[in-house]
Amino acid sequence: MKNSAHGGQVALVLVLIMTVVSALAVSLATRSTVDTRIQRTESESVNALIFAQTGLERLMMNPTDFSVTDKNFEGERLDLGSESLDLGLVSAGSTIELNLIGADFSKLNAFRVYWGPGEGSEADKPAIFISIIDGNGTIFDYAYDYDGLNGFMLASDASGVYQKVSSDILINANTFSVRITVLGSPALLSIVPVGAGSSFPPQIVSLRSVGTVDSDDKQVKYGLRYDESAVNNIPGVFDYALFSGGSIVQ
């Protein structure tokens, strides 16, 4: 009876040992599978990024192409800012020059500037200073603020994130340059053309490319976007990538 009881205990211990060993083996196998999957996903994401960069480079090398297509990437060139130039938050002291090259002045006869403080800074009261330079070198200045003090004109009320709006600033075919400077504090800035059927010439060239790598029944995609001034006339921040992101989509 003692030998039988002892044998049963040994068998139980062996079963427990085998159970633990099996659990460890399954855990290691699962971890190895997960690590392999992560490494594969990272590798595919890097490849998708490289393909997206290739699409951007192809667009940069061929300025007349508005789209490029390949098995692994798709890219497009967009001209932005014709209906309105929405610049987001512009820092105090920054100057924006409006592109008027190729403007149709038979329709475009003026513009308005909308502005307001950034989110979380609603108590700020930024001002704007507008300079119009004509072909004879004559400069016409317009200065607007919230209170109409110290030589500034009182801006009209607007709505939404743009609390203030300028009057219509007249321009014509003799207008050589338009410069808008933010004063006092950072401001959300939008410039809108005025005139029946009017529009600005393109203000921003936007290059967008998506790289794609097939992964089983899914695709790994990586998107890049590069915005720059059409004639180097908007803040330098726009000369860098504004968006990049990776995702796995069905």
C-alpha cells in the first residue's frame, strides 16, 4: 500500500510538471508568433512609408504632373487657397504675402481679412496691419484692431472662430504686392477674395502621397502630405510636412 501511494504521488507530480512545461511552451510559442507579427507589421509600415516618400519625390521632380500612380503608391498635386486662404494660427509678428500672379482682376477687385485669437486665448485681441504696394511703389496701409485706438481702425464683428473682419481692401491690376502682418498676439487668419465669381491665384501647392503594401487580406498604408507656398509667400511652417500617419485598413 505504501508503494502504491508513493507511486500515485510521483505520477501526480509528473502530471503537474508536464502541465507547467506545456503551459510555458504554449506561452513561448504565442509570444514568438506575436513578436513575429509585430516585426512584420513594422517592416511593412516602413516599406509603405518609403513608397509614400517615393510618390512625393516623383511629384517634386515633375512639377507639371498633377498625379502619379504606381503599384505601390498614389500621389496628387493640389493647388489650394483660391476660394480662401485659411492659414490657421499665425504667430505675432509674422507677415503673409498674398500671391497675385495671374489674378483675373476683371473679377477680383478686393479682399477681406478675417481673424481672431487661437483656442484657449479668447481674451487676446490681436490686430492686423495690411500694406498694399502698387506698381509705382506707393504704399497704402490699413491697420485694424478690436478697439480702434492709437491710429488703428475699428474692425467689424465676425462670427465663429474669426471674431473680427476688415473692410473690403481694394486691389487692381496695378497692385504689385499685398502684405498682412499679425500684431499683438497670435491670430487665426483667413483671407477671402471679393468680387462676383472672383478667386485668388493658387496660394499653396499641396503634395499628397499614399504608399501601400499588401499584407495577407489587408493593406498597410502610409500617407504623407507636404504643403508649400506657391511663390514662397506664406509662413515658413508651411514648408514642412503637415501630416503623416500610418494605418492598417481592410
